[in-house]
Amino acid sequence: MGSGNEAWLEQARREVPPRKLAKQMAIASAACGVFGREGYARASVDTLAAEAGISTRTLYNHFPGGKAELFRTVVSWTSGEVAQAQLARMAAVLDPERPPRAEDLERELVALARAFVGLLADYPNHFALVRHIHAEVDHVPAEVLAAWRDAGPGAAGRALADAMASLAAAGLLDVHGDPALAAQHFLALTSHLIVQLSSYGVLPLAPAEADRLITGGVAAFVRAYRAA
């Protein structure tokens, strides 16, 4: 899980007995599927309890704040998982201690974009949940939105900005003094485009089409940011 999630889990392990924590995580896992399928506003406490195989009373025993507290827990947990996966895939492709050769830069960035896009298939419930967060943003509690952005997109975005800064320090990119913006442009040209076209992975693109978009997006990014 991501660093924010690790801190949350560490605190939970200190404060919650192991069996109770395991039960809470099982409830959260079941709830992720419900929220991803029905969204926040439509998901009822009865449905959330039934999906987890428990009574509504048991759900409130574990999550006194009811649906809002459970949703916040699910969002923080699953966003941290996906952020950790993004960080692991980034580390496997872009090692700041061993930057790619200039002639290999575009190939390595394509590999990174493919790895990020692959998360759609690996974490379908998470991306279904994110799709509903965007669709129901006016109904989602503000603290939940903040928790999601910090644990998920924020953590991954900061790490990618650091990677862009490392590539600039190696003389491979010119990020024009703003590695965070370069990172956002990279995502916009590659994975974000496929996320939108596939409706967050609900309607997967044909592999050849996804690859065309990735390679074309990386080529455009490199044209804009390759160091002179």
C-alpha cells in the first residue's frame, strides 16, 4: 500500500485487535465492490452489510459512522493499494540511480505508460469506484475527496514528478522548471486518455488501439520535453 495507507494501517494495528482489524478489512473489501457498482449515493447500508455477509448492527459496530465512515475507509485503503502498485511499476522501469540511455528514453517511457494502463485491469473495483467519485463529486464528503487525492493521485503524482526531475537531472528531459507539470502532461497523453476512452476500464480498448494511443502519446511527450 502507499505511504499514507501504510501509516493508516500501522495506526489501526496499534489501536485495533488483529481479529477485529481483519473483519474490518473484509467488510471494506466487500464494500469496495458495492460502491464501485452502485456509487456512494445509491449504496445502502443494508446492501453493504449483505455483501459482507454481516448484519447492519455488526457493520455499525465496526464503522460507527455508517456508510460515510466505511466509504472513507474503502477509498483510503484501495487508493493506497493502487498508488503502491504505481510506485512499484515506476521503480521497476525508471531507476533514478540508473537512468536510461538517451536512445532508450522513449522505449522506457512507453513501458511505464503500459504498466500504468495495466492497473485498470488489475484493480477493476478501484477504478469503478473512482469513476463514481468523479460522477458524484457533489455528493461525496469533502474529507473523503481529500483522503482519496492524498492517498492515490497525489502520492503517485508526486513520485512521477520526482522521476521526471531525475530524468531532467540526467540530461534526458527539459521539464522547464516544473517536473510536476511534466508528470501531469505525461499522464494526460498516455494513461488518462485511455482511462477516459475506456470509461475507467469498464469498456476495455482493443490492445492494438491502446498501444497506438500509448506510443503516440509518449512520442508527443518526448517531442515536447526531450532535452536539446
